[in-house]
Amino acid sequence: MEKAQLIEPAPAARRHPSQKRSRERFERILAVATEVIEAAGSDQMKMSDIASRAGISIGSLYQYFPDKAAIIRTLAEHYNAIGRDCISEALESVTTTAELERAFTELVDTYYAMFLAEPVMRDIWSGMQADKMLSDLDLDDARENGDLLAGAMMRVAPHRDRQEVRSAAFLIMHLGEATMRLALQVGEDEGRRLVEDYKRMVLREMTG
């Protein structure tokens, strides 16, 4: 039987420009894509529309992004980076149980507010489970965020088993993303209750 050939996933963008003019064009493309997703959703986004609205040729657009999935993935990476910076900043100075509880609670509330306010983030997240590349990106993001949380948890309770804490932190972050998706699918009142229930469950695990 032939060995299956492994296919490397395509990059989010063909290139990340360093020159000022190219960098401005790159950012303009992403800004236009964001506007389109906000107005009609990513399903309605077309490469020809992005090129037209950005004031560039379709050939120039393809120099930066091979397809619309690459644009969406680049936006997902952008939002993930913002979230990771937010988590890192909130947890870097945590040394006590009280500080960990407060920082984590504020982070969950911030994330939920961001998803309520940002239609592009909601759109990207809603399609993550159906898109293998986005799903893998989501998983990698949960692992990195989990490592940040595990570091804070070990500072608070250095006696705990490091591998168990790391696994728990990864699970906490992954379940947090699932909770956000569920909270956005139901009504806002129920969604807020689910987020509060998630926080209570996680705080028991983190400080145990």
C-alpha cells in the first residue's frame, strides 16, 4: 500500500511585506476584508470584491493572499495575538491565589465582551470547527494560552505537579473557547450565566 503523502498547510499570507508601501497595502487588504465580514459575513466575501474595494488589481491581491481562506486565517492570527498579549499582561505579575482569581475573572469578562462587540471575531470563531486549518490554529492558540496560565498557576502553588497543571491549564483555555462559542449561540442572558458558571468551575480547579 502506498504511503500517504503529507501535505503542508498553506500559509496564512504569501508574504508579510517589510517596505512601507507594501505594508500599507497589506493592512488595507485586511481592513477591507474586516469591513466585508462585518457587513455580510465571511461566506459572502469574494477576492474580486476585496481587490476592488482595496483599489488594487486581483493579481496584486493574489501576491499577498492565495485565497480568501488565507485572509481569514491571517485575521484569526491577528486576533489570537491580541488575546495572547492580553493574557500575558494580565498574568505576568500574578503571585497569589487572590491575584490569580481576579486576573482570570477579568480576562474571561474581557474576552466575552470582545466577542459580543466584534462581529469579525464571532464570524471567524463560528467557522473554526469546520475549517481544518482554522481548527488547528485554534488548538495551537489554546496550548500557548494554557502555558501562560500554567505559569501563573505554578507561581501561586509551586508544590503542584507541573505536568498536571499544564494539562489542566490547556483544558481550561480550550473549554473557555468552547464556552464562549456556546454563550454566543444562546440568548445573551443565558450566555452570561454560562460564562459565570464556567468561571466558578475553573476557579475551583485553578486554586485547588
